[in-house]
Amino acid sequence: MAEIHLYGELRRFVPDSRPTGDSVIHLDSLENETLEALLQRAGLDIDEIYTIFLNSKLLTTHNTMAQYLGYQQVCENCRNWDLSVVIKNDDRLGIFGIDMAALVV
């Protein structure tokens, strides 16, 4: 089962969006399912997403400063915004919206 951890205003996509609530969506990933397809199936609006971490490593971001911050990265060019990576059932995603952009800096 893949875990999608939501932060900031994206928490509204989980049943208990209180700051103390569980902000995780659990979904079984389908065979060869891309990140984009998984996010759409989870009901998330991709246009509201600013930064994505995959298994605690930066996958993609709109942040121009990310390359200078020393994050471990999955991507070669993290500003490429490539959501075609295949997600597996043991993957953990951290999804930050535009309202959380400063927190990943």
C-alpha cells in the first residue's frame, strides 16, 4: 500500500483535516501505475501541488532554490516536474502545496 502524506491546505483531501488528525491517504498502487495516475485516483488536484518527496527524497518541485538546499534527490533535474515515475505499494509520498512552499526551503 502506498502512503500519500499531505501537508498544508492539501490536508482537506483527507477525512480528518485537523492539524492533529491523520493526513495520510493509503492506496494500493496498480501495476505500472504512474505517480500522476495515483494522485488523480486519490482525488488530488495536481495544479495545487508544489513539491513532492518520494521515500524521503526530493522527486520534483517548482521551487527554484531546491537544488541549493542539499536534499537527497530521486531526480536529476527536480524542476522538470516529471510525474511518470512508477509507484510501488511500499512507497511513501510527501506532498506539499503552494501554501507550504517556504517550509521545504
